[in-house]
Amino acid sequence: MDKNNDLSWRSQFIDVLELHDLEDVITYDTHPPKKHVDGTPNPAYSKDKLVLSWIKATASSTIKTLLIPCTTAHEAWDPLERRLSPLSKTYLHTLWDQICTLKRDLDKPVADYLMHTKSLFDSLTIGGIAMSNEEFIEYILDGIRHEYKEFITSLHLRPKLTFDEFLI
């Protein structure tokens, strides 16, 4: 995990936490004791350390240094959310600009270009910024360039096209 893949990492990580009923470990700032008063192991402590180790194990080397002082999963999760969140206004503005100025790299397949554009669009949507399918497809078509002008013309003849229909 690093700044470039934070959204996908976070989504997958939360899914794993939900699957194992561990999402409360990152939600609440608790410091469970290692053992109960009677000396038995504390399952809450074990859960917290398990999630903390998952976070540290999946972090990039540059991010791991931020996590060294963290002793609970919440302590690790909270600063990651604040520092890496791509949902900041600046990041969302950058995504919007990238979509508006799309240009296909002629050395790469069109499929790569389309998947990149869809990734930008999905990130923008996750950030709460709405762009219509029609507007998004227009930007994609503008970036494809002239070698596909017949294809582009045929697409303009179809009203209200979604991205998935566009791919078909």
C-alpha cells in the first residue's frame, strides 16, 4: 500500500476486516490489555495485533516508517487515512483534470487506455464527484485521437451510452 493505490488497498482491507468481523478494531481507539485480570489471553488484544500486523505487512517501505510508533490498529489506521486519503480536494481536482485532458499513448493498446480512464473515473466517483457517462465518454473519445475517427463517429450516433456499453 502506498499513496498510488490507497483506495483499492483500503477497499480490499475493509472487505477482509468485515469478513472476519474485525472492523471495530480500526474504528475505535482502544488499548486492550494483553491478558485479562485472571491471566487468560485477551482476544481483543489478539485481534488488534493481528490487524496491526496486516496493516504493517501490506504497507510500502516508505509508509512503514510512519507506522513504527503505532501500537494499535487504530493508531496505524487513523494517520494513514489522514495522510494518504486520495479523497482530498486537491487529489479530486487532479483526477478531474486528468480525465478532461486524456490523451492515449500511441505506444500502448487502446485497452490499456480504456482501463486507465475507467480507473480515474471510478476514483473520482468514490471521492463523491459526479461526472455523467456521456461527459466521461466524450473525454475518452477526445483522447483516442484521429486514428479511430470512424469508430468515434459511429459512437456519436448512439444516444446515452454507458461506459460498459461503450466497451462492447
